[in-house]
Amino acid sequence: MTPEAAYQWLAQHSRETAYYESMGQLLGWDQRTQIPIKGHAHRHNQFAMLAKWMHSRATDPRVGEHLAGVEGAELVRDPNSTAAVNVREWRRDYDRALKIPEDLAVALAKATAEGETAWEQARPDNDWAAFKPFLARIVSLKRAEAQALGYAGEPYDAHLDLFEPGETAAGLAPLLAQVREALVKILEAINASGRRPSSEVVRRHFPVAGQERFGRLVAQRLGYDFDAGRLDPTAHPFSVEIGPGDVRITTRYDEHNFSQAFFSTLHEAGHALYGQGLPEEHWGTPRGAPVSLGIHESQSRLWENLVGRSLGFWRYFYPQAQAAFPALREVPLEVFHGAVNEVRPSLIRTEADEVTYNLHILLRFELERPLMGGDLQVEDLPGAWNDRMAAYLGLRPSDYAQGVMQDVHWAAGLFGYFPTYTLGNLYAAQFYARAEADLGSLEEKFAAGDFAPLLTWLRAKIHSQGNRLWARPLVKEVTGEDLTPRFLVTYLQRKFGALYGF
Ligand code: ZN
């Protein structure tokens, strides 16, 4: 077989696998928005069936044979070519799939399914003792998985690398330490300042129907295509790329909290703008896929925070918000803008503001690393968690539900996932600064309702590139500079310095 024929076989295999994956995405969307309560058991069986197909496709020995037939050929000599990018990622996926013994894969799938259910039941009761054995089982399997996969420097790297290819704990730690140092200083300045923007005005009464209408209006204005997507309510907001022409978002409404649904909608619309901008002609192959969770998160955080919490953005949208919500009629723009940017250390990550959010992530990174390395045990987690919360945010959780048990990630076996949130914030600030250098003041454009230049820039530089480059090389190519915390720190200092007067 010629290298070209081997490549065509692999491309076809990849696209067929992507169809199975997209069926799984649709099943997942349905499960989280529409499914009747009695349908869950059957849905679990459907997922198990799909997982079995996917595993056999991922480890098909013909993939290995065809990869060997194309690697080293002229076709993949230019690392930037579509063929080389695809072969690079197919090799990575194939090697990874082969390294996990089937009994470990099955044990992990079972332990994490049970872990999630145990977490759902134990968390409302604050029952750490009931959840602990499930988590201990998952941690021991994840440690075994790291050994099976192999790693660059330490076991945690094996997990991190799945979500953020090429990233290592040792490479990340100094970046995150710089972020922590700068954030703690900003927080001290905020605490010392006399100014107190209050979120009271966004916690008034906001009827759900009005929130939904306003969220749709804004998402559409930013460029989200409702003919290629939809917005539905759910318990935990998410977005999903089902395929070309079908990238959906969800949000969660609280009629006494404007910010919750609105910024979740913007966040998920940011993810979806990326999904809608991926190159359709490469769908089903790595060249048409997103880079990593961190780059995905950079797009959501950029639209949610750098755009959606800016004064320019609200200069344009605030009159429409006032028309939609009587609760805001008498509230001046500056007061409202302060309210959606209130900084207040809290126990819960998902409710954190832009300044304290990354401290929540750091805490998790600093616990996950020794947990995977074997230097921290599950029974010592709650104490270690509470000590760090006290040190970074000055708060000590009074129960497990608001402390170590607040996130679903560990119960679902997702170790190495949290750092991608902070990476997303760093990438977002660095991309945004570059876009502004290229396009001129973005807030002036937002104030005139002009969001297209930013989206067009993101489409050209990031979305249309698919997974051509991994995250760090992409940042370097787009911004001309290696990833640095400088842009996020400067952005936060400027913005909150102005709001809090320091
Ligand atoms: Zn996100």
C-alpha cells in the first residue's frame, strides 16, 4: 500500500470514529437537558456500547500498520501540512490507547461511574465518610493509569498531558506561582481600598423569560449562529460540538441572580463560537478539532470576562438590559458595571470572581500533584484543602460540601483537568492583548456594538487553525511571545485598580 493510500484509510477511520463520538455527544446533550428520569439506566447501557466500539476502533492493529506505512513518507515531511498534523495526533491517540490494559480501562470506567453517583448522593448530606472509599479507589486506579501511560517527569504529567498536550507539572508550577503572587497582592489592595462595588443590584428580581430573551439577544449579537445551535436550560451549564452546523449551549437560571445565567450563557457561547469556527472541511480529523481544553477555555473566558464584563460592552448593551428589566431602570451604568465585577473571596470555585478564581485552581493543582505522586493520601485531603483555603482566601470551609467535595471532577476521575481553567485565563488575556494591538481599542468597538472585528480575528488566528499547533506553539505564533502571566496580571491590575481605586 502506498503512503497516500494508508493516509486515506486512516482519514476514513478517523471520520467514522468521529461520527460515533458525535452520536455520543448527542446522547450526552439529551441526558443533561431532556431525558425522562426513568431513561437513565438505558442511557448508561447505550454509552457502554459506544465505549466498547470506540475502544476497539482506537486499538485496531490496522491503525498501527497504516501509521507505520505513512510515517517518514514525503506526504508528512512538512510538520505544518494537514497530513502531518493528522498523523501526529493519530499516533498519539493510538499509542495512548494501547498502553491502557483493557481490565484497567474497564475498572476505571466502572469506578468513575460509581464515584459520580456516590458524590451526587453524599454531597448534599455532607457525607465525606460515605464518599471517601469511592474516591480512594479512583485515586489508586488513576495512579495505576499514570504508571501504564508513562510520563515525562512525574505521574501527574500523564493526566495533564491528556487535556493539555505537552504540558508538564514542572513547566506549569512556576507560571502558576507567579500568578498566585500577583493575585494575592491584588486581593490585598482590594481589601485595603475603601471602595466597595456591591452586587446587590444584580441580585434583584429578574424574571426567567426576560433573562432567556436577553441572553439570546446578546449571544446572537456576538456572532453565535442560532441556525447552527440552540440554547437550553440545564443544571450544570455546558456547550457541545455535535458536528458541523450543530454546536449547542446551555445555561442555568436563577430569578434572583442576573449574573449566573447571563455570564454562563456568554461563557458557553464563547466555547460555541470556537466550535462554530472550526474548519468544516477537516471535520472528523485532528486538523479540524480544537487544540486542548485550555485553548477552548481561553475562548469562553475571553467572551465571558474580557468582553462581557468590560465597560465598553455594557455601554452598548446596558440600555437594552434596562429596557428588559425594571429592576435596573434606576441603576446607573457604573453601579451595574461594578456589580458584575464585585470581588469577594468565597468558598465555591464556580461562583468566584476574576481575581480569586485562579486561587481556587492553584489550590487544586497543589493537591492533585502530590495525590497522584503518592505523597498525599485521600484521608488527608480535607485538612490540606482547608489549610490552603485559609492561606489563599482567608476562609475556612465549615463543611465538606463547600470544601473538598464541591466539584464533580475528582469523582469523575478528572485529575489534571483543573489547571486548564487557569491556562485558559492566561491564554485569553494574551490573545486579547494581541488582538487589541492589531485592531485598536476593542472597548470602543464594543461600545458601538461592533463585535465582528474581534470574532473575525479569532476565527483567522485560532478557530480555523484546528489542532494544527499545540497550545504553547499556537500562543507563540499568534502573539509572537511565549506564554506569560504578564498579560492576565496587567489586565486584572488595570481593571480592578480602576474599580477599587488602587
Ligand atoms: Zn468552560
